[in-house]
Amino acid sequence: TAPVAGKYRVSSLVVSGNNAWSTASQVMYAVLYKNGSAVQNGPIDTSRVAATFRMNAVLNTSINLLAGEYIDVRIFQSMTASVYNSAQHVYVVIEKAGN
């Protein structure tokens, strides 16, 4: 929740575990929500072959908020992947960037 009005910078990353995908064309991506509504998608990471590897959901953007408005980042995937459990592979940073 924004304590004061202004522009906020949002950076997030979620890396899947090292999973064995049985088919190509699996997807993983991040979506920024403002006050419960989707406002921006991050790039879609798509598997190109059936193999074992990690996928990423990344989001880097800026958004204007009024005091009291809230944002959250949600991750979507088409597979049943675990999340790589470490601070450098799973994070969300939200910081005030200006007025």
C-alpha cells in the first residue's frame, strides 16, 4: 500500500526449480496488479523443447500510485513447477521513484 502519492518502481524475479518439462511451449510470467486489477504483464518465458531447465518470471516497471492504493505481483505458469527457494532467485522490490 502506497503511504504517499508518487511514482513507484517495481522489480521482481521468480525462478522455477530445475524441472523436467514433458512438452515444449510451457510458459511462466509475472503480472502487476493495482487495486486488484491487472495493469501490466512481464515478458513471457516459453520453453522451446521438452527438457530439464529453469524458467523465469521477471517484471521491471514504474507505476503512479495515490496514497492508499496498493499493488501486488502475481506469477502465472502453465506447468506445475516448484520455485527455486533462495533470496537471489525469488524477490520483489518496490521503491518510491519520484513524485
